[in-house]
Amino acid sequence: MLKDPLIKIIFSAANIQRWNDHIRPSVGFSELDKQAHKMFIAYILARLEERKRDIDWILLIEGSIFEMLQRVIITDIKPPIYYKIVKSYGKELNNWVLNELKRNSGLQNEDFFEKFETYFENTSDTFEKRILRAAHYLATNWEYNIIYEMNKHLYGAEKTKNEILSELKNHYDLDSVREFITMQEKLRNFVDLVGQLRYQKRWANTPRIPETTVLGHMYTVAIFSYFDLYEKDVCNRLKRNTFLSGLFHDLPEVLTRDIISPVKKSVAGLDEIIKKIEMEHITNELLPLLPHFMHKEIRYLLFDEFKCKIYDGDVKFVSRDSIYEEYNKDQFEPVDGSLLKECDLISAYYEAAISIENGIKPTHLLEVKSDMEQKYPFIRRLIQKN
């Protein structure tokens, strides 16, 4: 189901700069990074809420993707104007967004479009929508806290700050939000760490347009896995776990920074040493910031992320075929790590290919694009289909 035009729509979120009428750090804030950060926060809130109630993880994941796609298509309307438009012309706006998505995404699955339409036309709040909205304002507040000091002399800056805080208070009926804001300093530190991945550029020594970050890359890999699994007859936990493993897969880079593949492979055994160091950093520095009940799942999702695995009391590595034939049941908590590796490579390929299309094409990008097209059949199939 993953299509070349859809991938380019997703990557266009990296071109949308947030707070572009404010003074910002030179690195800026892209919409892609904001949506990725929001999904990390939504995961934390959902796991906190899951102690007391069931969470529809597929609705949460799909809601995140639907909201991201809507935001990309309507581009950069200021929030107060957007909410006024939605209040008066919400149905018309949603229909226009849906038609634009049908026209430009290359998708032909009517079930997906029906879900997209239903999500926005359903005016009653599901619990998962509440979590996503709270995560949205927490991510927005994280951004505004950074730029506030540079903009507090501007007209309206204080009003914007108070409006964000007011929206957060409107979500205090969620136990997770109250706990996150008032009690869980360690969780806020975790979100800060994740936010630092907004500042770690991909292809750091290679000019590209748009520039993308490690955080944005993690989210694209997760989204690609969702679309790949959408039309397959698979259990919900396989969809959930593979998406979340994609979302988390480069998290160690917040502690180690990006160590590129040629360096990892330059010395025999170096890759294994780096993996060991990453595991030690995650165990000693990152996991202590999360409640203990989350540790086991984070380890499962994060380590050996490109291997197919199940959990039945212990982690077991299995073949890709057996994931779909033998372990395609929620009880096994399956993860298709081979699919994530493909999605990781597809994301890297399009980071190069889109920049080349935009006219920024240093020799290194041209070589990478050509090499990947020759080496990986799934990339050739993807670009040939479109």
C-alpha cells in the first residue's frame, strides 16, 4: 500500500516550519518533527492510562497519521484561524483534505479513506483522540518554552503562552496529563531527551533539501511500516509493535549521536561493540527516566529492532515467514523487524531522492540513490509501481 506520491507527501512535512512568524533557533521546528515528538508523548500518556483502562492502539496510531496528513495538506494555517474554520466549515474542510489526499497520494484503498473521513467527521471525542490532543499541546508547549524568551517582547507572546497552558489544563481530566505535568519530572526529562533528536540532522555532512532529523526519520519509518501492513491480514499487536519499534529504533542516538554505517562496518566487530555501548547507555541513562512498568516493553521494542521476534515469556527470534504464518496472534506480541529494516532503507533512499529532485544533488547523494536502486529490489518495485 506504500506509494511513492504518499511518501513524498509525508516528507513534505519536513518543509513546513512551525512558528515561522516568531524568532526561532536557527535549526527551526519542522512539522514532521513536531508530529514525531507528539507521538512519543502520546505513547507515554497512553501507557500511563493503560494501568486503568484499555487503549485502542490502532486508533491511536491511525489518529496520529491522519492528523499528520491533514496538517500537511492544509499547510501552515495559524491555530486560531484553523479552529475558526473548523468550527464554521469543518465538514467542507475535511472533504477538501480527503479529496486532495485521494488525488495526490497514489492510494486506492477505499477502506483507508473511509477511516480517514470517519475520524474527522466524528465530532465526539474518543479517549484516544483526547490523548493525541493532549500530546499535541504538550509538544507545542515544549516548543514554545524554547522560543518564548526570544519572543516575549512581541505583541501577543504572553497571550499565546497562556492559551497553550489553558489548553493543557483542559486535559487535566486525564490522569496521565496531571501526572506528567505535576508529578513526573523524570518523564518530562525523557521527553526533553527525545526532543533533542530534533536537532540531530540526518546526513550531517551532506547538503540536502529538506533537511531531516533523526526524530523525523524515526516517525517516517514507523508510518511506512503501518502502510505496508495495512492491507495484510495481521493481528493488531503486530501492527502496533512494529510501528512502535520503528518509532523507537534510533532512540539510542540521543545518547551516542549518529554513527554512520560505513564507520560501524569499517572494523570487524565494531558494530557489535557499538550496540553493546548503546544498550548500556539506554539501561543506565534512559530507562531510569521511565516508570519501571514500561522498561520491559521499551527494551523489547528497542533492542534488536531489525530482527523478527515474538515474546512468550522470553524474547525469541523467529523467521519472517513464521511471523505471519505461526505467530500472527496478539498473544505472541510479534514484531516484523525485517520490515522495519526495509522501511529504514526506504526512508534513507527518499531523503536522498527528494533532495536530488529539489536540485540539491551532491555526488554522495547521487551515488547513494543509484546504489540503493541497484541493491534493493523492494526499492525498485516501489519506484517502478509509481
